[in-house]
Amino acid sequence: MQGIEAIINGKKIVAEPGMTILQAARANGIHIPTLCDHPVLKPVGACRVCLVEVEKNPKLLTSCSTPLNPGMVVYTHSPRVLEARRAVVELLLVRHPLDCFSCSSNGQCELQDVAYELGIKESRFADEGDTCRDHVIEDANPFYVRDMNKCILCGRCIRTCDSLAQYHAIDFQNRGIKTMVHPPVGKDLEHSDCTFCGQCVQMCPVGALSEKTSKGQGRPWEMESVKTVCSYCGVGCELNIQVNRKTGRIANVKTDYASKTGLNEGRVCVKGRFAWQFVHSDERLTTPLIRENGTFREASWDEALNTVVGRLGHIKEEHGHDTIGFFSSARCTNEENYLLQRLAREVIGTNNVDHCAHL
Ligand code: SF4
Ligand code: SF4
Ligand code: SF4
């Protein structure tokens, strides 16, 4: 298919048909700052940070939602664009407190990055009284905190919940300066359709949504991302575990929506996202336990396996092979489950094999 030719910042570019100005610019190594945009979400042009100037067009256009047409002449950083972009960000800062030092998103906040890029320190529009920063912080659930005082109304969380999580649990409520993201009127998050999958939390470009489970576990720049597979169920979602390099401990779980190796394409459920604390639990079993007279005692692997072999052999001999059943787990790998059913069928001689997912 023939590419579309256009000129961006005086440079002739070729883009794939159907690309927006933003996509074409990125594909050609030209940076345009954004806040509401995310590659896996449908563009809505909500934040207006990606405004660009297009020759013969009297208005500035949102590059994320404007298709690139043949022969377009685009300016991404003209004085007019920069002036408008600065005003847009300063308007967003009207309702955004500048408490970056204590914010969990410090170091990964996209608003911080855009303000830095544009040289903005504060908002000239932030008059006391119309900032709408009196929202109650919502943290009744064990998983994440919603601080709508920091929300810039980009709508990424809403689009994530609609199109990726598909729970439609949240939407814009109210109007004007009172606008906020919330479950339907009269419902709090705990009594909404939210399943606490946390996908909206990862998508939030600022600190309005933050993981409760990772609070105090380390700053974003201290993390090393380690790709692994969730061990909770047979879906086997790919996770990017965030390990604090200083402590060597897990601090958070993220996912990669652009991953070519994960079948979950960045989606996860509440368990994969938030329930990782067992990894560092002191209560994890580290040796086999043998039950004697109603209580457990520690044993070596040799002793434990010999006990199992001896008792299974005894039951089979005394009562027959079909008095034994094997019960496997969704937490095991396919290979482990395969081996268990071979053990059942070939060594013990029973087809009594089942799986915890049946429950
Ligand atoms: S946690 Fe998941 S279900 Fe709940 S609002 Fe966010 S995306 Fe929707
Ligand atoms: S909570 Fe975050 S993702 Fe949702 S609209 Fe506000 S800033 Fe955007
Ligand atoms: S994230 Fe949820 S759905 Fe995915 S493997 Fe883990 S438990 Fe299963």
C-alpha cells in the first residue's frame, strides 16, 4: 500500500495510510507530548497537550485524533503551539496539587514530564477557591487509592475499564470544575462493578490512582522489571514484577500492553496485580511436613517422599488402586499436571484424576 507523504517541522515524512498526525510523527522519530493518549486506547483528544499547527487550518488540531492527510504541512513546536500547550498544562495544574515530593508517581508522572519539557513551574490560572481539590481520598479497599485531587481528567482509566477490563465501572460524573471520575452516582468503588483488576491504576498518567500494596516499597527509578508468569491460575498471565534493586524485594506488579510474548496482552486480574505479598511471607513452607498424631513435624524430602510412596503402596495393596485419587492444581504448570496424571494412571493405575478448577 502506498504511504502518505506529508511535511512535519520542515521534514518530508512518509506514513502508513490511516495514521494520525501523532502516530506519523512518532513513526518518524518526532516527539509530541501527550497525556490522555496511550497506544492501546482509542484516542479522544481530551487533554489537548498534543495540539499542533497545520498550514491552511485556522485552528490548532489535536494530533492524536486528527488523521494525517497527503500533503499536510504540520508544525509540532511552533511558537503558537508552544504557547497553547503551556496554557493547556497550566489549566490542568489548576486542579492538580504540586506535592510531587510525597507523591508515589514522582519519577513516572507524565504531567511532571510535560511540565518539565515546557518549563512550567506553576499555573498562572490557579486562583484560590476554584481549584476543586477537596475530594475525599478513597482507600476503603485493600488494593488501590483514588485521590481525585490529583486527577487531570484524561479519561485513560475510564477507557481502560471500558475497552481493556470491560467492566464499565467508572465514568465522568458532574460538570465543569466539579467533574470527577467515579462509579455511578450513589455507588462507591467497593459497591460498584469494579473487580479491582488495577488496570486503570497502571494507566493513570499521574498519581491520582496508586497501588496501596506498593506504598513505601521503593521509588520508580529504584525498580528493575522482571518478566514472569502469574502462578495463581491456569490462564498464565504475563507479569512484569517490579523488584526494588536496593532491597531485592518485590515492590509492585506491572504489565506490558505491547508485549509480544504474553497471551494476556497486558490485562490481569486482582490476584496477579495485587496479591504478590506471599512471595516474601515468613509463613511459606520451606521443608516438607509430616503429620503425626494430629500435628505436623518437619521432615527431609527423602523421608517425606518415602512416606508417601510407602502409604500409597499400602493403600493400593490393601484396598485397590481405585481407592486412590489424584487432585492437581491450576497453580501448577501444564507439564507438572501432565506428570501427575501419568503417575496416577501408569504407577498407581487409576483414572481418578481431577483439578482444583472444578471447584
Ligand atoms: S480496577 Fe479494573 S474494574 Fe476497577 S475501575 Fe479500574 S479498570 Fe475498572
Ligand atoms: S484518575 Fe488518572 S487516568 Fe483517570 S482521568 Fe484521572 S488522571 Fe486520568
Ligand atoms: S492474573 Fe489473574 S487471570 Fe491472570 S493468571 Fe493470574 S490469577 Fe489468572
